[in-house]
Amino acid sequence: MIIFANVLLLVLLLSSSTLAVRAPRFSASIQASQNQEWNSAIAKARTHVSQLTNAQKVALTGGVGSSTKRNCIYQIGSAGPNFPGMCLMNGPQGVGQAPKVSSFPSGSNAAQSWDRDLMYERGRFIAEEVKGKGIHVVLGPSMNMARAPAGGRNWEGYGGDPYLAGEVAYQTVKGHQDVGVIACVKHVIGNEQENFRSSSSSNIDDRTMHEIYGWPFFKSIQAGTGSAMCAFNMINNTIACENNNVLNKLLRQEYGFKGFVLSDWNAAYTTAVAVASGLDMMQPDAPPYGAALLSAIGRTVTQAQVDQIAVNILAPYYLLGQDQSYPPVTCNYSYPLLTPINNVTKGHYTFIRSSGAESAVLLKNTNNALPLSVGVRIAVIGSDARAPSDMSALTQGRYPDGTVYQGWGSGAIDMASIVTPLQGIQSTFGASRVSSSLDDFDIVDVQAKARAADVAIVCVCANSGEGHITIDGNAGDRKNLTLWHNGDNLINAVASVNRKTIVVLHITGPVTMPWINHPNISAVLLAGTPGEESGNSLADVLVGLVNPSGKLTYTVAGNVDDYPARVVYTGTGVVQIDYTEKLNVDYRHFDTNRISPLFEFGFGLSYTTFQYSSFRSMTGNQVLFAPVDDVTMIMTFSVSVRNTGTVAGAEVAQLYIAYPPAAGEPPKVLRNFEKVFLAPGASSTLSFSLSGMELSVWSVTQQNWTLVMGTYTAMVGASSRDIKQTVTFDVVTRLNPSTTTTTTTSTKSTAVATTSTRTSSTSSLSSTRTTSSASPSSSTTTGSRTSSTTTQGGGGANVTTSLGTVTSLTGSFTSNATMMTSSTTNNNNNNNNNT
């Protein structure tokens, strides 16, 4: 079976490696092209607006029809020639509140794939279904950070690192808009929890805003997003949808946003303030726009402001060619069952199945417990393995049961049916060889079935969602990090009678794992929220048709008190949510405080093994201090990765950067990654390019991105704690041409696999998987592309800032393109991923 699976894997992996469907990295040429396209669209919008009355202009700014009787969740009416109106619908995982659509893997699963091609394809396929329904704007992607592990909508977003979140956002927006659908990135900014989302203030300092929470939105604007949704919450005690500092200064002036800003559901209140602060569209109904805005013209609102709002709304419409034969709307938000039958799924289930499998994260695999042989007798345990009894529960606020394939709320998809884990396993291994016990509390039957089987697969879950729905006391945010439906007891009961117990986690974020070191728990697979093909995706991994290659996008702590931030559950008035951890989000906090996690950010096992070698800088070991931008590459690194195992598989090489002490950064930050699919024995050289902005930090004093002089360390590894090799380089005021070499070394890091000796309370890593305490380095991956530039530059006077004394940003942008040689010492060339 393994040989057969390996042949299929090889075919799949080779085909994947040749598709290269990702959107290209942002560059000066892309920037110039986008600016030209936007300028043309804005000119068309201005011509259109010049033909409208004020009443027609104002009609663009608010929803039409009763919020309980409309085709789309947000909808604006016609306004003049060539504009029949605009339909806006959820959502981030697919078309919400509509029949005959697909439920795609969640945003968190897309991020877990660490595969830019998959991210782009997912965005494109979602948009194909959106456009097929005649919808103009998809309310997504969602890119709020997984700051608090219990955050209700973490499953919609992209995890705990801003660089990774930014890459998923960029590819998703490109995928949406390449089809002609306007992306609406959300929620700007600070909507990291659901409790008190309409009565709280997210208090974020300037540097943290830029380096953490603003970064994914910046990347989405680089991608050309046509719209953005402002959040319910306040930001630093100013309403997000009436926040001039965020909407005008940050999004438009600093990030270059050219589209329209719309409100979350009734999230703005004062007409003149909202207009002046940069809000263009109020949804779902008109107030405080509509009649209130029309009457304010010439009093508290100027004619120029109203004209600009109308231009902002119409420009993306023209940018994406929606004035040219766009499909008619075939949605009925208020009565979805009355919608004309319009199947837009287009065979997307094949992508959903493969991406659900690729995004699965293998956390434990003792003695190569996985993959399984087709001849084994399997007991499938737990209610998470069966179909929900109410397929609309997650969108309608009713208590859900059955398998978790998505979270709840506006991001959820109404499905008539899905493929359950039990169905997928039966189809793959044969129904006659699969028994099941699906009552989580009938321990007698559970143990009887588990005892009689060769392998027991326990499917457990923990769900969360949007705050307007409370399920079992979970008001969107989870009230704790434990498994639902007696999950921990169920796992222990099965493991006590079956020596080959496999745990499958369908979860929306980290959970506690007090059972992780049980000697009979042979494997743990984090399937996440994989969408409608959940069972088939799972079975493909279990049998080895797909080699798991997902990596964690958040840290799993050994103790819940180790996390840097928590959901605020109690409070009165305007609840103050202080982001006191600042830059130390997720793994940065664990590194800064030398806390050993249970499973670190970026971690994930494979059925094969990989070797890293020849990590070096391709652009010298010096960078000239100079002004930076977001398009010019100033450093490029390369590394060779070889598949040293016996089956095909994919590895995610992760690039981290350790900054000089004066920068005030955490010990390491992710700055690039690349996923490579390799046949057994094959190798590939990966390159990681870094723009000046990606190597910089935000200076509060200078109000700009700035390089910090000193010595940096670039690190490449298989996770944030499994660093394979390092390279040092310097940011200097004057280049030294004689300094052209640096040394690449390997940190002390052994096996990539986990063993059965993880300690849940202290998270000590076993002796067969020693983590490195060295600071990792970062750089940006562009696949096989490299980029280096050499221009003349200058220095400037020293300026004392919050970052210490740095040289002021004067002169031309400069980088050193001198090729360097490197000597390599590697103590970890043949890591075993199967312990």
C-alpha cells in the first residue's frame, strides 16, 4: 500500500510543482501597472459621478430595502447609467446564505498549508462561485490576528504571525480580484475577540499597530483590494468606522488604499464624523447615511466629500470590469431556499479535498503509526465523526452536533450535506472493516468497539464563531481551551484499551492536550476546519495517499497560563482591551520569555524526512543603511532542501530574522517561507528575498520604516524552534568591499518528529527532538526568483529615536549585490520525522 501511495503522491506532487499558480510577488512593475489601472478606473468613476444627482450619489452609500427582505446581505441600488446596483455577500469560506455552493477549507486551514499556490487557487475558486451568483463584492478575506487562542473567529483568519497572515491575504485578494470580484478585507482593525465587540476599545500602540495588526491589511492593499470593512470595536477609544487615524491616515495615506470603506453591521453612528473619517458606505441600511447624509450636504458635509465617496465606491466596479456583462444576481439572502437553482460549484470539491488534506498538521507519529494499511480493522469513535443532525445550525445559531468542518456565524456556509470522517474512512478502508461508536458518553460501547479493533481513530472537536451567536455558553469566543463533548475523557477511555489510538482534531484554535503523552496514543492529526470534503481529506492522509505537510500557524502551549493574551470576558461600559504584549504575539512571546511550548509555531511532521544544506546569502553580508521601500529587494538567501526519505512529500522551509538588540524586536520573526514538493532523493534550491521594508522596523519617532544598524542573523528551519542553519549580515553606513564572506552554521536541533515524552504541563521537548535557543533569522521567499539591486546611497546625521541612535533616512536606497561564499557545517542533515 505504501508503494502504491508513493506512486500517487509522486504524480500529485510533480503536477503541483509545475502549476505555479500563485500571484507574483509585489514589485515595482506590478505597482506601476496597478496604479495605471486604478487611475483609469478612478477617471471612469469621476465621469460617472459627474452625471449623478446628489440623491443618486447618496444612494451609493447605504443599503436598500429592508434588512429582512433583500437579495444580498448588503445591497445598494442603481445609480445612473451602467450601474444596476451592487450585491455584497459573505464570505471568507465561500458564498454564504445561498444554495448549491461549496464550503471551502477555512482561512486557518489555508494558512496551515503554507502554500502560496493553494492560497491563490482557493481565493480564485471562491470568487468563481461568488461571481456565478452575480455577487459583486465578497465580504472577505478576514485577517484579524489570532491574538487570543480562544478568539471566536480565529478559524476565519490566518494565525498568530503577521507575515504569514499577510501572505495569505495577498494571495487571497489576488485570487478573488483576478476573477473580477471585489474583495472586502476585514475587520479594520483590532477585532481579535467577539465578547464586547461593539462595546470595547482595542488599545494598540503605534509600533505594534504597524508591525503586527496593520501588516496583513497593508499586504491586501498591495494586492489591490477594492474595499475594506471597518470593525465594530473602538481603536484607542475612537470608533473604528469613525477613526480618521486608521481609515484616512493609515489605510489611504500610508498604505495607498484607493477603494471604498464600508461599515460592519451598523458600526457607525455620526454622519459628519463618519464622512470626515473616511467611511464610504454604511450597511446594512442607510442611517447615518441616506437621508441624513443628503440633508447634511452644504452644512456639516461638503459637496467634495460626497463626490469623493461616490468615486471611491464606483472605482473598484470599473477597475474589475464589472460594467462589462457581469452575471445577474441569483441570490436571495432573506429567503435562500427561494433562490433560483444555480449550481456554481464547478467541480471544486476536488480542490477542497486535496487542500483539506494538504493543510492537515501531523503533530505526533510514534513508530510510524501512520500511514495505515488498508487491511487493518478500524474503530471510528466520537460524534465528531458523524454528520450534523442540523446542517444549518452554524449559520442560524442553533446548537451544533456532529463533525466540525467550519466555525459558526456569518463566515459559515449552509450545506445540504458533507463527507463525514466516518464516510471517508469507510470509503477508503472498506465499510466491512470499519466499526463505529458515535455517542461520546457511552463509554462502555466506545471501549468495546475500540478493544476489538486494530486501530482506534478518535475524532474530537472544539468550535467557535461569531459573537452574535452563543452556543453552550460560548459567545463566539470559546469560554475555555478544552475539547467539547467529553473529548478528553473519550480519548483516555479509548487509549486505555487500544494500543494504536489515533486522535483527529477538528478545532478552530489551540486546545489543551492532557493526554498527549499517553503511550497508546500513536498519532495526532490536526485537521482543523477543512470544509465539505472533510472525511475524504482525512482518509487520504490516514492511508498515505497524501503525505501531510501542514504546519502550525499558532503555538500550542503546555499550560494555558503561558499564552500572552486572553479573551476579556467581563466588563462594563466601554471595556478596555489593552494589547500589553505589544510585539510579543504568539511564538514571539514564548521565545522572549524562554517558555517551552507543547508544539511550536511552524511545527508539523511528515511521512518522509528532509535535509537542509548550503544556506547562504546571495547578496553579500552587508546592507547599506538607506531609505527603504516595499518593492526593492535588498537581501536574498538560498538553501538546498533534499528529501532523504522513501516517499514523496513537501517541506516548508521557514526564514526567520534575529535583529540587533537596538531594534527592540523579539528574538526572531518570520520573514519568509517556501514550500517545496520533492520525490524521494530529489533536492531543490529555494531562494528567499527580502525587501527593505520587510527587514525594517517601525520608528515611532520618525513615523517611518527604518533599518537599524548592527548585526542580523538569518535563520532557516522547519519550525520556529527547529532552526537548521544560520547566516549573519550587517546593516552599515559604509560598505567594506573586502568583507565578502560569512559562515553558515547549524544550530543544535535534532529530530523534527515529536515523541511520546512531551510533557503537557511544562512542554519539555524530548531528547530526540531538541529545540534551539538561538535566535532565528528571517527573509522573504520568492520561489526560484532572486532579486538584488545596487545603487548609490548616502548616510545622514544620527538621530536618537525610540529604537536607539540610528542614522536619519537620507540618500538613495542601496543594497550590496556582491556575491558571497559560505562555509557550511551541518549537524542535522538526516532528521527523522517519524519517532
